[in-house]
Amino acid sequence: MSAKKRNRLIGAVAIALSVCVFVISDLAVRRAQALPDDTYKELQTFANVLAIVQKNYVEPVSTKELINGAITGMLSSLDPHSAYLTPDLYRDLEVETRGSFGGLGIEITIKNDVLTVVSPIEGTPAYTAGVKAGDQIIKINDDFTKGMTLTDAVKMMRGPKGSTIHLTLHREGGPQLFTVAVTRDVIKIQSVKSKQLKDGYEYIRITTFQDGTNEDVTKNLAKFTKQNHGHIKGLVLDLRDNPGGLLNQAVSVADAFLDGGLVVYTQGRLDNQQQKYFAHKKGDFTDYPMVMLVNGGSASASEIVAGALQDQRRAIIEGTQTFGKGSVQTILPLDDDSALRLTTARYFTPNGRSIQAVGITPDMVVEPPKPTLAALELPGGEVGEDDEIRESDLLHHFKNNQAHPVHGATSAGPGGGGISNPGASSSLEKGKSAKSQPDVQLDKAIGILEHWSKYKVELAKADNSSTRPGTSQ
């Protein structure tokens, strides 16, 4: 197996439609070792059931189909991220991590027995068609999704480039269903985008962590440094709605902003699952103020970067609570070109925090304005208070055994022990349509950078209190 295939990956639930999550293992799958007697007894029961089904089921069914179904059920009963990958799905997965794949460009999961959108990927057909995070997919073309597995949904959504699929959706707060037409395409993700906010203040957005992400980030930072004659006044790093991706890319991105120290570590049952990842002694971009934007769509590898920069106090984290995926998956290839995606470890921030089913609490909580359905050209009132999906919503998710009181963050309401809000939302933000509303979170980030000395003092005060978000409780 090539070195590239041994990369570790992390991300949110996204089966074959978007960036997936896992660790590609160089263990492959060794020959099964001897099993204890009680396991053989259970396997005998399985063999009996298999024989009964094949003999008595109303229609003929192949052994391979039954075995695949059994393996799928076994893996899906463990946690939301473990899965059996057929040869087709495994091939798709390898393509996706390189940033180019066919489909709609959405991440999906099952929430409360309903097929639900985690997030559309920016610039993809689903995003362009207006699909939103939290949308419930009621029908795919003429087929209801009730009882449909994620794998079945993926198969139905895939198709030739240029073909059209119709999704019947329900959006939180809306009184009725609506249908969107999405044209399938080969999706090529540009993982890094950048722009100048104002003189000396720069902006980088990472949509996913894929091959080449760190290189693209470094090139943009070097360009900004040259344009500003070696003096950048401040940087906004935007990881909102970034579902994750390659762990090595996330570590490298964090490394660029840190002067050494731990970035992340993992713990599992086996010795090779105990890993620590460190930044180099001197990062290349460590000498200017920095704000990182996150939200409920920021997952896994994004949370690793946020946790590292928060614990080391390199950046102020601003936005809303992140997704909360704190587990690592390993891809174990099988002899028939299929593979297992198996949860094998948990990861922890430098200060020992597990964000599993909890997420990263921002230093400053800034909620975006809530758009109306009228502004989205849909009948009804306002979008629901919390239509984002998080790890804790997923069936069989791992519980977090650490105590996680929510403090250290300040919102527009009464504050906690973190830094103060740079100002209430402008009156201009009220009553505007979703299409014309300003990016309140980005505006706040610019305000923080422009008054950095003030927030640096308040951050130090939060560090000296018992409620700083970068400390395990």
C-alpha cells in the first residue's frame, strides 16, 4: 500500500457523497486468528439462520447478498461511523480523498430515523440548488426514504454526469414539503479559498482537508506576507461547515501557526493506536493576531485544528459550538477489494479534552441571524432555532465520559468567563433577506482583529480563571 493510502483521515458522516472519515491502515487485514469456542457457537447460529433464509425465503437470495447484509448490519450497530464498504464504495472513497468525485456534494446521515443533510459542500450541485444543513430528505425521485439505509440512499443519488435527480425535502419551520432538482456532476473541491478583507487583514477559508490543502494554505499565507511587505495585521481562518478530511493535513495546517507543542493525540485499545502529533519548533506564520470561525458543521479534522489553536492560545475561536466528532476510523482493506471502516481510537486536544459528542466551545459565541423561509423563497415562518446536526444526534454515538460544563464563552446574551462580545448585532442585520444579510460572524472577527490588544488582555484573564474553555474540567 502506498504512503498516500496510509494517511489518516477524519471527518463527519459522509458516505460516498462527500469527504469521508477514517484512517487508512497499513495493517490491511491479516488472516483471522483462532477464535474462542463461544464465538464458534455464535457463528454456528449464524450459519443456521443463513441456511434457513436461503431455503425458505419467498424469493431466491444469494449467499453473497446475505453475507454483505449481515456485515453491514454488524458494523452499523457499533457506532455512526463504522461501516462495511463494498468494492464500489471503497473505490469511491479513495477518489474522494483526492478532492474529485461524482455525486451531488452533500453529507447525509440518519437522524431520528429520517435521512437528513449534515451539510452541502460549498460550490457543489446540492449547494447551488439550495439544499441546506438540517434538511430532511423525504423522497429521492419517487421513492420514499423511510427505512432506507445510507448506502441505499447513496446508490440512488449517484448517476451519470448531467443527469437530474429530484429531492423532496422538509425544512425545519416550514409548513409543507418542497422539491429541488439537482443536476449530478463530477465534483472537484477547491479546498482553500482566500481574499483580502481590508488593508493588512487577510482571510482564508478551508472547505475540507484533502491532499494538498496545507500546501495551498501555505502558498496563500506566503502571498499575503509578500503583499503586506512582511507584516500581516491579522488573519481570519474560516472552518465553518468544514466536515473534516485528512488528519495529516489538519496537523500540518495547525503546525504552520504554532511554535511547537502538541497538536493532537489519539488513544485506542492497541499500542499502534496511541499516537501523538507535534508541531515543529518554529511555525512560519505565528506572529500576527488570528481568529478562527467555526460552527455546527465544523467537524473532526476541523475540530482538531480548532482545539489545538485554542489550547495553545494561538487564535480566538469564534462562532457556534462545533459538531463534536472525537473518534478516529481505520480503513481495513479486505481480500475481495471491499473494506471495513472501523472506529479504533478517540482523539484529544493538547490539554486532554475529548470533544466527542460535545464539540469545541468557542471563546466567543456569535450566532448568525436566523433567516426567514420567506427570504429563502419558501412559505412559512422562521427557520428553527437549532436545525444543525451534531454527533450527539447520531444513533449509537459514543458517549463522552469527561465532564463538560459549558463556560469560557460569551454570547450576545449574558456572558460567561470568556472574552466579551465586540458589540451587539447591527440594526441593519434585522429584517434583511438571507441573500442580503451580512456575515455577522466574519464582521465580528474583523472587529476582534482591529482591537486585538483589548481582547488579548481579556483572553489572559480568562486563562487565569477556572472557566477557560481550553482546560479540562
